[in-house]
Amino acid sequence: MTEGTIGGADWEALARNMLRAELMRKGISYARLVEALDAIGIAETEAAIKNKVSRGRFTFVFFLQAMAAIGVDWMQVPTVADLAQGRGIGDHGAQQLAKRAPTPNS
């Protein structure tokens, strides 16, 4: 990320880290995510999910399906100011996001 801008790779990192953070919060592995998706009628393989997530390139529909399947009913999206400071997009972005206390209307 250059000063004051958030690049495409940063958005991909944020998408990947937000999904990973919610899996961490719930203690759900990719294998368990496959089962949870299957339970709501979405057929995915563990390898396909790992590839999507590692690239950070997946549809918002897939993201919503994953969140619904694992029971996420609320999530906090980092602000542009957070992103400008590298929160949620760095090497340990998923861990940073998972540690954030999910508080609606904060």
C-alpha cells in the first residue's frame, strides 16, 4: 500500500482476512466449512475453498454463504483509516481482525 491509497491487493488481503478471522472466531476449519456449506446446499471442496481464500478472490455471494453457514450474524468492517494503518491487511491481518471485539454500532 502506498501512502494514502489502498490497492487491489490490499482489498484482496482484507477479504481473505475477514473470512479467515470469522473462521478463527468460530473455531472452524476449512473441512468444517465444507460441511457447513453442504448443510445449506452449497457444494464446495476443501481444496477449492483453500484456493479461493488464499487468493483473496471470491464472490461476495460465496462470502455471504460462508458467513451464513458458520452462523455469523454480525461483523465489523475495518474503516479506511484502519486500512491506511495496515489493520486487517498485513501479515497477521486475520489474527488482528479475529481479536477485535465485535461490537455493533461501535
